[in-house]
Amino acid sequence: MIETTALKKVALHDLHVSLGAKMVPFAGYYMPVRYSSDIEEHTTVRTAVGVFDVSHMGEFMLSGPKALELIQRVTTNDASKLYNGKIQYTCLPNATGGIVDDLLVYQLNSEKYMLVVNASNIEKDWNWIVSHNREGVAMENISDQISLFAVQGPKAAETLQSLTTVNLAQMEYYTFVKATFAGVDDIIISATGYTGAGGFEIYLPNAYAPEIWNKIFQAGASYGIKPIGLGARDTLRLEMGYCLYGNDIDDTTSPLEAGLGWITKFNKPFVNAANLQSQKEKGVDKKLVAFTMIDRGIPRSHYDIINEAGDKIGVVTSGTQSPSLQTGIGMGYLQTAYTKPDTEIYISIRNKPLKAKIVKLPFYKV
């Protein structure tokens, strides 16, 4: 049972409660899971614009002449490819072949970087990076000082454009700028997204959270803007096949098994690189795959995946009824022999084998 007294509150906690949000314990915080219904909120982001308060996410600042060297050692991707204003998706490999966390690296300048990590892993990630900081890189955990709003949907750029002189429509994917936003200087505006619907992330000091939230909603009123909870965030990210730490990747799954070979670069030394290189050469025994239901049924995390003979061949890591596609979708780890697209598998739902097939990601195509 979670000790509710130990849970943190985001800066706008009381506002979310006043908006009717259902607040639930998540990653050590009270977080809004929904305001109306998951399907309504999901549809708002796919068709118009919605705002997620994801201020529970962690932010670390790394600075100094050796900052890049430290980042190169503790992450799998090649951070030397970054430039000022560029963002990179990467992960922290552990010493046993698994993943400490997946994260984003923002290059503010050649000697200053911001790392954005998952809320549930803030302490774990901090300690892991500190343990590898042999160069005396200056590190600051600013997680409790920063609020983060993800403004997502096809109307996101139009909604936010009146609040900044930055040409949002021309911002490239996985880039950011520091600019005046909603009358506040030095706000980070980035374009990454976790929904597949397009949009922007706004990083701001907690003190400005109420003011900036209200200005975003005033600007988006004519576009049907709504606050969106974690429930819809999960169905949106799953329709795109984006991994969720703790479900699809964790300390026991390698980036190669998880289909993250594209962020695992062996042209540089990093933690456990030799073992992962060996795994790449030998091939993996299991892979993270995507599947859609053929029979009617909703797959859920931890459900067994079986073959026609009834043998267990894998396990579901994420699953839902897709609001956009009106069918059951999921991801899970499968024995490699069963991972080719169109391979038929069965999901054990309430001890009944229901037919599904392997598909390529994303489930939802814009």
C-alpha cells in the first residue's frame, strides 16, 4: 500500500482538483489521471489540442568541459551528434544488460546539458550518473523547481503562437529554443512529443505555472483546448508504439531486445557496451513486438502470449482498446521465432486464447 503522506504534489495540484481531475498516486506524485473520460481526452489530442501537466518528470543539469564525456559514458546514443538547440532520445544502460531509464538529452551549449528523466526513476538515475561522474562534472537536480506542460495535438502550434515570437510551425522535430513565452523570459520550448499528434513542451519555473497555464488555455479557447490526464497519455503513446519505462523496458530488458538498437551506438565506449555488442552479434532470444487483436478482447500488461499449441511464448507489456482504431492493441516480448509481421499468436485473456497478429509500428498512422 502506498503511503499517501509521502506523495509529492505538482505546483498546479489544487487547480487540477478544481477542474474535477481524478488524482491518483503515480511515480511518487499525485497526478491527474483524467478530467472527463479517457476516450474524450484521447480524441481531443488526436483532433484538436490538449495540455498534459507532466511536472513530475525529472530534470538534471550537467555542466562543465567534461559534461559531454560523462553523458557519452552513461548513455547508449552518440551525444557528440548534438548541437545547441538539439534534443536526443537515449537510454542509460546498466551493468547487467538492462536499462536504468530512457531519457532525453538537451544541449543548451557545448558545456551545458539538461537531462529529462522519468519521474519514478529520478533518485535512481541521479545516483547512477553520480556513480560514473569521474570528471567532476557539475550536476544539479532541478526537478522540484520546474513545471512541464506538454501541449499536444494538430492545433498546438496555432494555440501557442500568440504567446511567443518563435515561429513554432518551423521548429524541427527534436529541437528546442529558449525564448520569451507568455511574457516570461528564458522558457524552454521544445518539440518532441509522446502522443504522435505533434506539439510542444514548455519547461518553466514553478512560480509561473498558474500564469502560463491560464494563458495557454486562453490562447487555445477557440481551438477546443482541454486538460488531459495520464489515462489518455497512455493510450496515445501506445497507439504510436512508444515504450513506457516500467512496462515495456526496465532493468531486465536490453535496448536491443526492446527494438532500441537505433539509439545504441557502438562507435564510442559506454557502460556495458561490450556485452551489448556481443548480444547484437549473436542475436537476441526475445524481442519487443506489436500486435493487434483479431478476436474481440482487450490485452493487458502481464497477460501471457501463447502459440497455437497453448505453449507460453511471451508476455504482454502494454495493452489497451485503441480509441482511434476501435480494436485491441498491445506490445510484448516474444520468442524471436514468432516475431515476423502477420504471425498469428494468442493472448490468454481470462484463461481463454484469443487470436492476434504481429504488426509493424505505429498502430496509428497519421
